[in-house]
Amino acid sequence: MNLKKTLENVLANRLITTVFQPVIHIETGRIIGYEALSRGPEGPLQEPLVLFSLATEFGYAMKLEQLCLASAMENSISMPTNLRLFINLSPFAVENGILDVFDHELTELTVIEITEAGVINDYSKVKKVIDFYRRRGIKIAVDDVGNGYDRLRSIAELEPDWIKIDRGLIQGCYENKGRRRVLKHLVALAAELKAKVVAEGIEKVDELNIAGVIGIHYAQGFYLGKPQSKPWENLMCAGDNSHLSPYLVSKCF
């Protein structure tokens, strides 16, 4: 199979699917927003890590990110207007003006997640871009914190509004004192920066409970809701419960 041609077909025919995973407020279980996640078509390029890795290898990284961002914006139009939309962008895309194309679609409820896909070559350039959007009320997140030195430097240089903690620190934190200790320090750092913290990759109730006890206020993961196409359309609770996480929806009946 010629993977380059397969990738070119994906790009030419816009064969990207956007799914959304809820981000919840731990204490109340209320959904405060959704992270837009991209998937390739069924086959060898379905998994995002493979898809983006090949795009980088063959020189199509920017084109792929533009397609993914366009799909995220298009598919989030029906999302309730009081919820945040978390979108993922690589440092390379931010440095090279990807947001210029979508400027009119960004709102005060948009959170731009700076991913770990590639190192930041010019922090001053990235900071200049994100400061421009910050002045319009758009928030910035650093993703996958706890996964390498570069993430900590990104916090120091960019001073994000949101810090998203990598699954590697969350997994098994209820039985690992070392991870809990690191999580407490990250929560304290976030408090200094007046940043909100999200625990990513929650798959067990014990992980959710520990995150709450440590002082993390927000979470996402399969335990709370798997990525789906427009999941807000499937929530059936009425009135004030209309945006509860799926793991709490059953309590409404």
C-alpha cells in the first residue's frame, strides 16, 4: 500500500471525521465544553498519531491541520453556545498563521490547545500570536503536561489559561504516591498562574476521585464520555441537567 497516495486522497477528498469528547466539572459533573478530535477514514490512517506522523513525513502537516480545524469548526456549529470548544494546534501551525484563516470563527469560548506535536522553535513568535487572540478573550491551553521537559517550558513561556495534564500522570494515580505528589505541585503551579487544570485520560472512578481530592476541577476521559460525533445531541436530560456528563445522565431518570 502506498501510504503517501492514501494520505493525498484523504486530503483531496476531505476524509477527516471530527469527534468530540466532553470536558466536565468534577464537582458537579456538568459538561463545560468539548475537545474536538480528528480521525482519518477507516484503514491505516484512522488513528491520529499515524495520520499526523505521515503528514509530517510527507510535508503535508499544515494542510492536514487546516483540514482538521475546518472540520472541527464546521461540525461544532450546532454545539450549545454556552460551552467551550477546545481545538488542538501544533506549535508549527500556530507559528505559520493557521489561525488567520479561521479568525472570524473563533469566539471567547474557544480554547486553543498547543499540542506536543513538535517543539516550539520560537517562543516569542508563538506568544505574540496567542497574545493577539488573548486580547479578544480567546483562551490558551498547554496540552499533555507531564510528558517531557518541553511542556513545562511551554507553561513558563506561554503562561496558559488552561493546563491539561497528560494521561501518563493520571493513570493509576490512586495507587502511586509519586504521581500524586507531582499532580499536587502542578495544581499549585496552576493556582499561581490562575490557570484551570484538566485531568486527561480518566478511565476509572478512582482516578476521578483522586483528581478531585488533589484539587483538579476539570476532567475528561473514557470514563466520563467517549469521543463521539456531536454528542450534545444525544443528551436526553431536561432543564438544568441538559449538559451533564454521560456518566451522570442515568441519574436524571
